[in-house]
Amino acid sequence: GLLWLAVELSYRCQGFALTKAIPKFEASVRMEMFDHVQRHSPKYFSTHLAGSLANKITDMVTNTSTLLTQIFTLFLPVFAALILAAILLLKVSPYYSFILVSWVTIHMGTCILFSMKLTELEDAHGEARSHLMGRIVDSFTNNVSVNLFYRFAEEKKTLLKDQLIEEETNKNVKNRIETMRIFLGIFTFLGAGVLINWMMIKDWLYGHLNTGEVVFIFNITWNIMQMAWYAGLTIPSFFQSIGIANQALKVMNDPSDLNEKKEAPDIKIRSGEIIFDKVFFQYNQNSLFQNKQVHIKSGEKVGLVGYSGAGKSTFVNLILRF
């Protein structure tokens, strides 16, 4: 009864600790990424879908939180249980302790070996999913234009191309996981199912183990096998989360393209004048301004006249450092 109470209290303490830590951790990650992304120039936002950027921030928050939760609530307890089981089995039979540890090592090693490729596959899937979500959000944001030109069928057709890429990358991830489960099933049947049980029955028949020891070994190995099996099945999702977080992290690796000079002094406005001094500007390879010289004095009113695309909006945006 005391053990039951101690276990229950431990779980509740763990639960409340995670309840306090995880939301704070998620909020920190979300706000750091938001602050980094929002400081990019308008050019960055014109070449990146807003929905894709928002989806990557969500991916990072969700999956890093999942990683931490899995480590503290699954992998560490399984590791601790394995160590305890190996010590208990040593008192009965070092041979069975060795078999159990060997089987768990092979089992987990197989999971990790298969799952390492999942990081790369899920990276591609996460990128495809973020791009797809960006397209969807972009279409909804510009729904007035879609309605105005009645482009519903064309929008769906355009979206379908990105959906097919997401579907293919998602299928690659799922196939990898199912292939891994085939090997795990074989190793579990041969190792924990056949070898350990066969050895126990043989040792019991020859009198090397008594009935109590057989029951003890069976219960220990069966419980550890179940925990290791569940942990093994979770390892792919663990590496999936790493892959998704990795593609989301690319947002943080994008260098800021709008920075202050390190030696720049604090601005002090003395007069309200605007000066373009030998300004060159182009969009990609399309040159717009060549050696632009303009001086607009304080209080002076100036009208900008020109064809569409001549650079009127660009002229104003450059003054605003956009």
C-alpha cells in the first residue's frame, strides 16, 4: 500500500512539474522564433509564405515539447527499469540478466538504426507540409481575389501539386516505420519469446531453477519486454519530431537581411529633408534606379508621376528602408 501511494505521489509530482515547465518552455521557444522572424526585411516576407513561417514556429514548439516529454516520461523510466531488472536477475541468474540486457540493446539498436533515416525523411515531409500550409493560408488570405476572378478550380489545381509532394514524403516516413516493425517483431519473437522461455523451461526441467524463480524471471522479462517494445515503437516518432524540429529550425538559421551598422550613432533629426545620393536599386536582375539623385527640402511638396512599375512605390519604400 505504501509503495502504491509512493508511486502515485511520484507521478503526480512529475505531472505538476511538467505542467509548470512545458508551457513556459513552449512560450519561450515561440516568442524567440517570432521575434527573430519579425525582424526580417519586407523582402524576406515577400519570398516566404506567411502560413509556412507560422507553421514552422508551431512545428518547433510542438515537437521540442514532445521530445522533452518523451525523454522524461518514457525513455528515462524504461532505462531505470532495465537497470533495476538486470540487478534483480543477477541475484537469480547472471545468464538471464545478460540475455535480457542483450535483447533490449539489440531491440533499441534496431529502432535507432531505422529511425536515424527518419530524421531526413521527416525533414523533407515537414518542409513539404509547411509549404502546403503556407499555400492554403495564402489562398484564404487572398480569397477576395480568388472570388473576384472565380479561380476556385485553378487554386485547387495549384494546391494539388503541393499536396502530392506532401503525400509522397508522408508515405516514405510511414513505410520506413512499418519496415522497422517487421524486424522488431522477428527479434522479439526469437529473443524474448523463444530463447528466454525455452531456456527457462529447460533449466526448470533439469532442476537449475525452481518454480518461483521461473515465475520471477518470466514476469521481469515480460514486463521489460513490453516496456522496451513500447519505447521502441516510440523511437520513430521521437526521430520524426527531431526531423520536424530540424526543418523548423531553418527559420532561425536564416540570417537577418536588415541590420544596423555596429558603429551607427543614435539618430538625431535636425531638419526634415530627404536626400537620394547616388542610389542604385534593382528587383532581382531588373534594374529600376541608376545613380538616382533627389533632394526634397523641408516643407516641400513633391508629386511622383510615372507608369505602373516605374518605381513610385519603390521610391517611397526605400525612404522607409523597406
